Amino acid sequence: MNLSREDTFATNFSHELASLDVFDPQYGSRPTGPVIYPFNYRVRNDALGIYLQDQITLADNLKVLLGGRFDIASNDYRRLDTVSGGFQQNEAFSPRVGIVYQPIPPISLYASYGKSFLQAGTTARAQAEPERGTQYEVGVKVDLSSRLAATLAFYDLTRTNLPTPDPNNPLFTILVGEQRSRGIEFDLTGEILPGWNVIAGYAYTDAEVTKDNTIAVGNQINNVPKHAINLWTTYEIQSGALKGFGAGLGFYFVGDRQGDLVNTFVLPSYFRTDAALFYKRGQFRAGLNFKNLFNIDYFDSSSSRDNVYYGDPFTVQGTISWQF
């Protein structure tokens, strides 16, 4: 069970500014005219979630997972400048079902179905409809050895009731959006040889807008690459005077991504290299992590043409810990 409360207080307003000539810009202009869309408001979001889950063994090679979550979420929206607002409460039951079948011990075939519920934002009419999601997944896991396993999964995830700009009030949203992600994921994890560990993965993702008030259906979701590859491997010395010392090396490829939902520009792909040095002895742990080892320039994400974020430059992080 989980219980939460979130209070938000805000004052929003906007002014018109004089036009700016990009070829002969004159900076320092001041707002003119009346305030546009002024308002003060308070929003209180309360949420209660109760969930249960059980795994049932029907046979030695057949297991079923059954679960469910019941949510109660309320939104109390008040305009402090006009003494107006509204209250809305939503309830939802989100089931979860999974099945695993092993035709032979090293191979597991699985499938799952689940729904989700998330309290969304506030609209101009003080409505707070919940975001809902539905996911299907099927896959296979193969134990290549006692310590090394590979997984191949196919999934389909749809999110509905997403906020999209309100054409009658640009400072608010209406909840009509829908987005769908489909893809394939491959993962390889485990120990290749004593002390030599690996985590590798590849993901193909087709993420698109399937319903919206302003965004064209079929547009790709921003910041989601169609292709992504990762490889992280470490080796720890197993014996001798240097036992416990180790090093790691990682490679990350992220393909081209759309920079905004309107698909007006593309963030280019990048290839980043990370590394690490560490030492383990008993309960003592120490490490140095090197991110973006070759200090490449790349764009990590963006929300619009005006908000594009660089990835971190070469970064060194040291950690020391004692485990109890």
C-alpha cells in the first residue's frame, strides 16, 4: 500500500514583447500592454494505492503470476484570484497477469499483460483525468550456462489520456493524447568466466503519436531512438596480492531521435565510452567511474527547439563505502 499528498501553489502570467529582428536584434525591450492570462492557483493531489500479487506454481515447468492494484486519486484545484475551481476523484483497478512455461529447464517462455493508472494534470475546467496504460509482452529467456543468460522480448505499450495543448487556452492542457511504443529488446547478462562479467543489450523501438489534438498522428515521440546498443563489461582479479582489484569498460550507442513531438528537427546519434576502476575487500568498497571517457560532444535530450540539453562532458566520480 502507498499513500501520498502533493500541494502546488503557483502564480502565472505573460506579457507581449516587441518583435525582434533576427538580422538586427535590439535587446532590452520591456513588456507592453496588459497582462495576458493572469491567474493564481493551488492544486492538491491525493493518492491511495493498494496492491496484491501472488505467484502460483501449476506444475514444475508452469508458473502463473496474478496481481492487481486499486487506486483512488483526487485532484482539488482552486483559483485563488477568482475563488473558483473544482474537485474530481478517480478510481481504477489495474490487473497484472503473467505466465512462464519451461519446455526444457534452460529455456523459459513467458507472456504478460498489465494495465496502469496515473493521476494527470489539471485542465482549464479543473478536470484531472488519469493517464492510463496497457502493455503486452512476450519473450524467451535462455540460460546459456549456470551464470550466463540471454533474453529476447517483444512488447507493445499504449498510453492514453495524455495532456495536449488546449487550443482555447494555451496555458492549460486538455487530455486527449495517445502514444504507442512497440519494440524488441535483447539482453545478455552474467559471468562469462570467473571474474569476467558482462551486461549487453540492444533495443529497437517504434514510438509514435496515435492520437492528439495538435500533433500529427504518426509523428515519432521525441528523445526515443529507434536503435540503442549498450555493452558494459568488468573484470575482477580473483586471487593473489591484487585480489579484489578490477576494471570496467562500457560502450553506448544511441541512434537519431526526434527533438520534439512536431518532428521539426533531429538529435544526431552518438557513441559514448565509459570506464571504471574499483577495489573490493571484505566489507570495504572503493571505485572511480569515468563517464564520457573521450569527452565527446553530444545531445542528451530536448523538449523543443528552445530546450536542447547537452550530455555530460568527461566526468570522474569517486566512491568509498562500507557494507554492514
